[in-house]
Amino acid sequence: MIKKLRRRFIEISMLSIFVVLFLILGIINTFNIISFDRQQSDIVQIIGENDGRFPTGIGAPEGGEERFSTRYFTVIIGDGEIISIDTTYIVKINNEQASEMALGLYNSGNFDGYLDYFRYKAFEKDDGTLLYVFVDAKKGLETSHTFLINSIYIGIAGMVIFFGLVVCFSLVIFKPIKDSYYKQKLFITNASHELKTPLAVINANNEILEMEHGEEEWIKSTKKQIAGMDELIRRLITLSKLDEEGKKDFTIIDLSRILLSAKESIKSLEVTMNKSIQYSIENELFIKGSEKDIYELFTLLIENSLKYALDNTSIELELKHRKKNAIFTIKNESNNFKTGNLNYLFERFYRSDNDSNKSGFGIGLSIAKSIVENHKGKISCQCLENRYVIFTIFLPLTK
């Protein structure tokens, strides 16, 4: 349980830092790209508004350095024909390439955007012709791309460093919780064992009284309470061991055979309670697990359904496989619940108001849940039609 809680803490912490880093780096890169595009658009606009030239003197950009560092060319098109081409301020593009690029954009109806690494825009002149301005944005695009890649690397490095810190700090954070948890488990185990001795003495004394005075009402009541306490102690020890041991030395076991065995073992209970069990069990479904624990799991759920099912009704068992899982369901009729999720029944010592006349301690289903989780499975409970209570278990099959 502590390992699961610590793992969950690490997962949530890593998810939180991932979201924060993603948002920060995303905002920075988005701002960088928008800022770069705005800068290039301003340069294109200046050139377009000045007939394909950087202005000098009045109206020139502040600083005036762009006219010396900017590589650009212009093409004038009228009625689908090239009127003029100016590649004076760029070396790597010749007139033929400039003509092909401009006509391609003109014919496809594109007048503003990016073509390869050129920022372009078409301006309509007074004589009805179009002036296409192309500004070389390669250096800026490469800088933005490099910044993006570096920010990704920085983010990954930050995630790795943060992961190491979270793992280390989680050991410190969860140490008091771990110590407290195991002290609690140790107390339950020790107390349960210590209670066994006085219970055995009380039971022996009760038997002596029974031999001397016969089977009186108070002696029978004491015997019943002793049996109940003994069962409670056994289940507390079982629950404590399941939480402490987790996954043990599991072997390949046959679920179908174990379920049939568990059903047969409580046949007398079925007859005593006047309730029948209808079952459908698929043969040879194998999982990796503990036969003893799985047998206890099936026994607990069948006994629970028999105990809480309505009188003169049937319990329905089904074991089948679906893809890579074995699916066990047990269904009984009850008038204690409303339609919906009943997973709260797995809480330890949970007893509903309607259970006051039933025997039990409210930890059987907690044991069932612990067994399923130790076998890397899932268990759930729901009520249908305000009448049918269904427990469903998924257990991974062996390959």
C-alpha cells in the first residue's frame, strides 16, 4: 500500500511538472514565433509600401540596419504576366527562380504567407499590377527552430532532474507514514496473536462449564461469541498478511478447478439457507497466483452472496475469459441497495444499516479486494434495477 501511495505521489508530481514545463516552454516558443513573424511582416510591409525598396531618410525604420541585413527580391505581375523582377538584394535567387515562385503563388491565389523560408506578401499598385515582395527569413526560422529544440532538451533534462529529486524526497516524505503503517500492521498482528491465548482459555473454561451444567443458554451464547471472535482474529491476521506480503511466490493455478472446489465446500450452507447456486464455469483458465488466497476469495464472495441474497432465490456464478483476462461474476438478489456503484462495500468494517441482523464483521470484502489487487486484478460491485447485486473480478490470464 505504501509503495502504491508513493508511486501515485511520484506520478502526480511528474504530471504536474510536465504540465508546468509544457505551458512555460510552449508560451515562450509561441511568443518567440509570433514575435519573429511580426518582425518579418513589418519588414515586408515597409518594402511593399515603398515600391520594393527600403526607404531612406524620412520614413526609414528606426536604426536603419534592416536595409543592410535583409535579403529580399521583388516581382511585379500584371494580367498574369511578369512585368519586372528585381533580385539586386539577394544572391541565391536568380530571375528564373523568382519568376517561377511569384507566378506559382499568383496562379494559386496565395498573396500572403510563407513559401519555403521566404516571407512574402502581394501589394496592389495604383496601375492595377501586383508587387510580390519576398524576404529571406531562413536565418530567423533556423534560430526559432534551434530555440525550440533546445527548449525541448532543457525540458527533458528538467523532467529527469525533477524525477530524481521527487524519488529521493518521496523516501523522506513517506518514511513516517511507512513506519506508522507498519507499526499499525504489526500491532494488529501481535494483538491478534495475543488474543488467541485468552480466547482459548475462555473456550476451555466454557467447555468445562458445559460438562458440569449441560448445554445452557448462556454457555451456548458464550460459545457463539468465542467462535465469532476467533473468526474475527483470523480474518484480521489474514488481512494484515495480505497487506504486508503483497505478491508472494505465485505459481500457475487453475481458476476453474478452484472455483468448483470452493462451491462444493459450502454446499451444506447452500442447503441450510434454502438458496441454490446456478453456475457457468469455463474450463482450464489459468492465472499466476496463490491457490490458497484465490480459494479464500471465491469462498468469501459465495458466502457473502448466500448470506445477503433474498430467501428462496438463486445465486448466479460465471467464470469465463475475455481476451487476456479471466472474468468472474457473482450475482444475487437483494433489496438493500439502489442502482449504482457499490464499491464502498470494500471499505474495512463497513456495515450498512440493513446488516444489523446479519452475522459478520465487515472485513470479508476488504480481504477479497486485497487478494484481487495482490494478483494484479480488479474488483468492482454494482447494483442493477434496485435489485441485483453483482460482483465482478478481472484477473490476468497466463500467456
